[in-house]
Amino acid sequence: MRQIKNGTPAGDGFRMPGEFEHHRGCIMIFPERPDSWQYGGYAARKAFAQVAEAISRSEKVTVCASGAQYDNARAMLPEQIRVVEMSSNDAWARDYAPTFVINEKGEIRGIDWGFNAWGGLYDGLYFPWDQDNRMARKLCDLLETDVYDKREFILEGGSIHVDGEGTCLVTETCLLSPGRNPGLSREDIEEILRKYLNVSTVLWLPCGIYKDETNEHVDNICAFVKPGEVVLAWTEDQDDVQYGMSRACLEYLERVTDAKGRRLKVHKLPLPKPVVITGEECAGLDNCWDEPTRTPGERLAASYVNFYIANKAIVMPGFGDPADARAKEILQGLFPGREVIQIYARDILIGGGNIHCITQQIPG
Ligand code: KQY
């Protein structure tokens, strides 16, 4: 593996493709952190295994597991899934596995962004994060791809979505948050995204999902389903704080154009009714930094937008909510060539993210 310190993907003819373009595989990490997942991840591992199995029907899945969990992961996951031992601090492959870029010849390279647990010592969610921060390079070594070293810039994969045709979606709340790159202006950040993702247009949604502890990653509120078309998490409940947030995003999306000069077609994807964590669930979580990770009655950032696009399937969360069926039907209509597989994901949501957050596609 070559670590590229000079040169950028755009300069070298690479671009980040849309998630809906073909994949050669998917990366996941087996969960076990006891302040993120109930009872050391017992229930979360079952949900992660269902997600991995569903994706493995479409593409090669690699699951990274700690030494302590290796045997268990191997036993729980079907044989077509590759399990490798790799250290991590938690299980958010979207955020610290590499962002992959591809060139015209189909060659891929990884990007190793800096990771500081969603805000470092300012408002990060755990400490330390050193093992997470090494994963991108380790995975590029494993996959035998060259890697761009961009660790000086803090970015998580869940904070960007691209259409593969020059447009990148982000949220202001996340990319301009003081815990990430406080010395950089919006223009500086756009310049880095332009050079590393090979995009010409960065669309800045004002916010994301209420109570999303990542400073509101874009992948929970809005996603491309194809160039020129997005889904937006939506509620009709005007008494819900989320209403104003989703409306602000809609108004923004309706007034901008993408890199090709197109107006975006916005498909509203309903939100489930607010999901809150119970006292019983909180009792299954260890403390982090001497504080409980969550408190009973706390709202979780549930959203159907946090789905993964596999080659032959859409793997989406369900919450046991009446809106589960409608959200599934909408995604099925938007992805007619893929089977929509809905997985009950409350045990993933408790960790603070969902199916998109725990997966990272390898294009090609
Ligand atoms: O990408 C994500 N949504 C990760 C959330 C991490 C939360 C840590 N408790």
C-alpha cells in the first residue's frame, strides 16, 4: 500500500462514485463497546449480523472484529462473509473506514480522513479514538489499495453524500462544528471536498435530524437515490422540532441546483414517531467518562434515510412503527431493480446511528 501525501484524487483522475453505482464489496465492524451497545453488544451483534447477511446476498462483505469477538463473529456470520481481526474503538464503518474513489480504468484508492470521535475533546462522543483512526489505512492495506493521507482534515463518511456527477451534500451543523476543523472556513472545506471527492458543487443543508449526536450527519436526513434525486426525512407534525428542521432543508433543496445545473427532485420519506430509549435499555449501557451514555426518555435520532444501497438490495431500518411499511414502499418505488430488505434496527439506533452508519461500500 502506498500512502499518497502529495496529489489529490481529482488531480489524479479519481472521483467518489454515488452509492447507487456498482460495488465490489462492503465493510462493517462487529460491535462490542459496552457504553454504546446494551450488554456489551449482545443484541446489536444480532442486528449487525442480519445487516451483513442481507448485504452479502449482493456483494462481498468484510467484517472487522476484535480478538475477543473474532470467534463469535465467525460463528454468527455466514461463510460467504470474510471476518478479519482488527482493533477499533467502536463499530461505525461509515465514519472511519476509507472513503473510496475510482478512476476511469476502475482502479480504486482510499482516502484516510482524520477521525476524532465526532468532535474530539470539544464535543466528541468518546475518548480515545486512536484505533478507529487507524482503520482506514489498515483496510487499504488489507484491500491492497493506495491511500490518500488526509488525516489533518477531520471528516466522517456519514457527513457526506455524493451523486457521482460532481455534487456533494453536507450539513452546516456538522461540517462547520467547532470540534472538527475550527481553523477552516466554509470555503476551505469546500476546496478540500472538491479536490478529494472530485466534485464541483457542495450543497450545504442547514441541519440534520434532531438529537443526532454526530452534529447532524447528512446521511440521516438526506440521500441521493440517483443523480438529480434525493430522499429527505420528513414529518407532517408541526409540533415536532424536526418539522422546522426538515422544512428548512426542503426549502434549501428547492432553491439550489446541482453540479449539472439540475433542480433536485425531492422525495419525502416519512419519519417514525419519536423513538425514545427506555430505562430498561439504559440499564444495559455502561457509563462513558463517568457519565451515563443515555438517560431514560431521551429521544434517539431514528430515520429511514439511514439505509444502505447494495448492488441488488436496499437494506433499510425498521422501528416497529406504523410508518415502517410506507417508508419501505417509497424506497421500493425509487429502487425498482433492488429488493428492499427492512431490518428491525432499534438495537443499532441505541448506539447512535443506523444501517448506513455501520456500513461502507467499496466501489467498482
Ligand atoms: O455515524 C454515526 N451516526 C455514528 C454515531 C456514533 C455515536 C456514538 N455513540
